[in-house]
Amino acid sequence: MITPDRIVPTTCPYCGVGCNLELHIKDDFVYKVTSPFDAVVNHGNLCVKGRFGYDFVYNKDRITTPLIRKTAQEPGARTQAFDRDQWHEASWDEALDYAAGRLVEIYRRDGADAMAVYCCAKATNEDNYLLQKLFRALFRSNNVDHCTRLCHAGSVVALQMAIGSSAMSNTAAEVIHSDVFLVTGSNTAETHPIIALQMKAAVANHGAKLIVVDPRRVEMVNWAALWLPEKPGTDVPLFSAMAHVIIKEELYNRDFIERRAEGFAEFVKSMEKFTPAYAESISGVDRNLIVEAARMYATAKNAAIYWALGIPEHSHGTDNAMSLIHLALLTGHIGRQGTGLNPLRGQNNVQGASDSGAMPWHYPGYQRVDDETAARKFEHAWNSEPGSLNRRLGLTTTEIMSAVGPGGVRALHLMGENPMMSEPNLNHTRHKMEQLEFLVAQDLFINESDAYADVFLPAASWAEKEGTFTNTDRRVQRVRKALEPRGQSRADWQIICDLAQRIEKKLSRPQTAFWAYQSPAEVLEEMGRLVPEYAGVKYSRIEKEGLQTPVWDDNHPGTPYLFAETFPSGKGKFHPLEYVPSVEMPDDEYPFILTTGRLLEHWHGGTLTRHSKLDELYPEARIEINPADAARLRIEDGQPVRVSSRRGSIVLRAWVTQRATVGVVFIPMHFVEAAANLLTLDTLDPLAKIPEYKACAVRVVPATKDQLARPEGKVQRGRY
């Protein structure tokens, strides 16, 4: 029995649930992770990543010394390079001076449009606030984004259009107060396991009825009263057909609509064509199931909707999310405990990074960059001269990458992001990465994108720094330093402040008092002065269990659920919808629909979990294929297959399983050896600018064992 030297409470670095952890430390080594039974978020429960996935901190491939590439890479000749001899170890002064000098050189020559930054949903609120501040205040650029563009952007835009707020409206634990809850586009048991436990308890112990809408037979189907196995990309007709039933059978909440919504009459007309029979012809879901689901949801006392990336990651992702919002507005299932519209956030701090301003159209707190009042407010706060901040909307992540080239984006700063795994159509992304003039990478490991970098700034892990994460429930929680940073690595907020001071000097704009923070607590307080929803969030108030935003002042208790009386936009707005098919439909040449997603054992691009022993639990990619499809193609379980789209080709093993429905295949997104995003489509939702990850046409054919782990393209695992 090991007696710890200390036990440090902190917050999990993986999914948006935000589980409370206790790191058990002996001789400056984390040897065990537990969670207290009174933890407000997870009540002592942890998934495999939270309990065992911390060992990436000690991985031998971690970079703990600043690096500079010995020979500058010319635009167009830039390549992924893994040869240690191509880098030299540098001091922090040398690395930061070099980075600042090259960034300023490009800014002076080409202006704000040439500068871009990817902030990070794995980093803290304080880290993201400072990095977006650096690029906006010093380089006058709004080309600031992070992975929310590649996950819930469609949800954010739809919610802003309909009710004026993009956050999850209720607390996940409130599901035990729901009579009915609908889960769609979410493999909750694998992507948000602790929330899935709460959902299962709601069914088993509290009598709630679950409706699952998903093309795969995910684990939550086993707990469902109804499963609607739709074809990928058919959410609008299916959920609009549910709205059609609610309207025709007069199951809608007339009083709520009259008091709190507008645009109902025009919306009703647009729903006429979405009959259950019409929806069945498109979605493949039995019309009787659609009718039953509509009645079950509408007649419940309290009903809630939960969704994840299967809804927004489409070329019509905004419309998909809007079709869910309509159901809540029709029935009044919002603004009360156990109800609401609940987009389950993917990464540990994607909510907080968005709140902190890591987006191209908004300052912190979702204040528009093209709003004159907001711009003047931030100019004053950041000691920038009047009119200096850029009033033009910036580029999103996908637009940044597309804009790389002469006359476009020339310099890119990556903090913890990995576009060479997360962007769609990776062969196109690779070509654009090769065209960059200067790339700064700030991370723990040299990932597939960092391998293109000119300078690498080694960051401290979550266990080695202070800060806050904001979980999917809008709960701001502490991240505590349990270990000293490995080697020469430094906390992200310190790297950013040091870099900013050097940039200011080179620009002859010395304002070092605005970068000389003594702690992340000071950074959060500055953000709270600018973001009303965070005004009352102070480190002293979140020592135990955090606060749920909005927290309007130092005495405010936080907000478990939103919209009890009104919406930020005043009234909720119905929006007429049309069905727009996915861009790429199956045909004779590419007869399957590919959808992608996550696994319980891994996380996003694999930068953390594939540097952990978790990799041993699920060490290679597999494609899920239905037994009927496998039999027709003469493919056996475990056999190598080649999967091809119009953009690329990969080889991986087949998993013949009933989890896949006929005509639909699934590939996880974590494996560079069989990178799913070599296949996916880079067509964007016109409003949210989110790519269509969840539906593209592919073909599947048998392959040979010697073809495994040989993707067509140049996506490779970065190593130093």
C-alpha cells in the first residue's frame, strides 16, 4: 500500500464532462487517480481515460526543450520531417526571439490578413484568452479559431439564430428529472461515459423513456424505448416530420409559443411537406416510429434533447441543429429542470475556449468583432489606440487553411491543435501546410502538424500548471499544478505572455504591464471584467466544485439551467427549413456512406491517448461494417480491407458487427495509420463553416495484410 506524499484535486483533461480527479503523488510521480464520491459532476465515477490515461505526461516522446529547425523551410518545399538532425535544441530566449522576430517580419510585410492562430480546446480558459488577445491586440488579426469549428459550430450558429445563446441549457445530471429524453448523433457511452451512466440511471431507476436517433446501433440503444436508425444526413426530414406530427395532432404548447416564440405561422407552412411518409422515404426510418417518437416527446411533462457531433458535422449542420431546436420551442420543453437543448461538448474545454474568445467572429463572451461598441470596449481594456482593433470577421479554421498561400495566410501559430489529423480531405490540408512561410508549434509532442514547424515551444501538461476548464454543463472548474513541468517545458500562459512582450518591443508598442500577470487567477479576473457571464467567477469561489455560468457577480450562485423566463434574443425564433441532401450520395462506384467518430479508449487526433498505455487497449483502426454487407463483399471479421473515397484511400481491418447498419460504415478518427480524414469531404456548411465529416461516399474492397497501415498520402505520426 503506497502512502501518497500529497493528493491534488484537479479536473480531467479529456472530454467535456469535466470529471473531478484526485492525483495521488509519490516522489513527484502520479501513481494513481481517483475521484471523490461527493464530486458534483461525476460522484466518484471515472471512465478508462480519466482513471488511467494520465501517463502521457511521462512518455519518452514528449518534447521538453525548445527546438528550432536548422534550415528554414521554403514555402512550397515544406515537408513533414522527423530527423532529429534537422532540429537543434535552443534556449527559451533564442526560441522566443526567433518566433517573435519572424512573426513581426511577416506582419510588417503582409499585414493582419497574413497572420492566423489555432487556439486549443485542451488548454485552459486563461491560455486561450491570452492567445486570442495576442493576435487581436498585437497583430490586429481576427483569424483566430479552434476545434469548435470542427465539432459544434453548426449547433452554435443555430442556437444563436434561434435563442441568442449557444451553451448547453441544462445540467447533464438533470436527466433524472426528465420523463423523456432524446439522444441523437451521440455515442454517449463512449464519448461522454459518465453522462451515459446518468442517462442509464434515469431509465433504470427513475422510469425515464429514452429515444435514440442514430445510424449506428450504439450502446445507448440497449436502454432505449425507441431507436430510429436513420441514414446519415437525413436529420432535417426526420425531426421536421416529428414537428409535423406535433403540429397536426395539436400537441404543441400554444401558451409557450404565444408568450416566448415568433415566426410560428410561417414555420407551420414550411412543415407541411415533412410528413412521416416523406421522412421515411428519405431517412429509412419507419413512419410509425417517427409518429411514436413525436408523441412521446411532446406529451412528456419534462423532455430534454442531447446531441453531439452527428448533428452539426454536415454541410447542413446548422439546419440539423435547428430542427432539434424547433421541437423544444414547439413543446415548451426548455427553461425548466430536466428539459432543454443540450449539445454535449467534445473536448475538456471547448466550451471555455469559445467563451474565452477563441473564435474568428467574436471577442470573449460572444461579443461581435464587427460591433463598434464591443470593439471600443476591448480597445480600452487592452490599452489599444481607438480604431486599432480589426472590425472585419476573421477566417475559420478551414478557411485559414484554404487561405494559405501567396497573398493569403503566411504565418500560423498552433497551440495544441493538429489540423493534419482533424481537418477533412487531408491531402488538401497537407498541400496547404507545405505552403506556409512560418509555423510556430506549442505543444507536448511533435504531432503530424507540428512536424512542419519552424520553431517548437514545449508546453506543460495539464498536471503541471494552474488554470480553469469550463465543462459542457458550463461549470468553471479548477485545474491545479500537481507536478513541476518536465524538463524546460513551461505553462502555455507563461509562453504566450513572454512571446507577447517580445512582439510588443519589436513593434515598438511597449505595454508590458498588460502581459505581466503574476498568475492565471489574474488572467481570469481580467476576462471576468470583460465577459459579464464570468464576472463572479474567481479562484476563491471555485476551490471545491466550480460555478456554472452565467455568474453575474461575486455573490451570484451560478446558473444550473437557462432561459427560465426569457431567451437572450428575447423571443425564440422559428426558422422555415428545407431538406438539402448531403453533398456526396452513394452510387455504383462508391456505394457506402462513411461516418466517422470517436472511441472510448482514445481521444480526437490521438496526440494524448496514443502516447498512453490506453493505446494498448485499442491499438489499431477498424472499420465497422454490417454482416450483410460483409457477406456480399466476401469480407470476414478481422480481414484487411481498402476503403476509398474520391479524395484518398486507406487500409484497415474489418469489424463485422451489428453496430453498423446496412449501407453505412464507421471509421474512428484517431489513427494516423488509417486516417479517416483522408477520405472525408471538405464541403462546408454555408453558415457555420463546418465540414461534412459525417457523410461521404466510399467503396470497400478486400485488401492484403502487407497493405495495412499504408495510407495514400503523407500523413505520418510525428516523432522527434
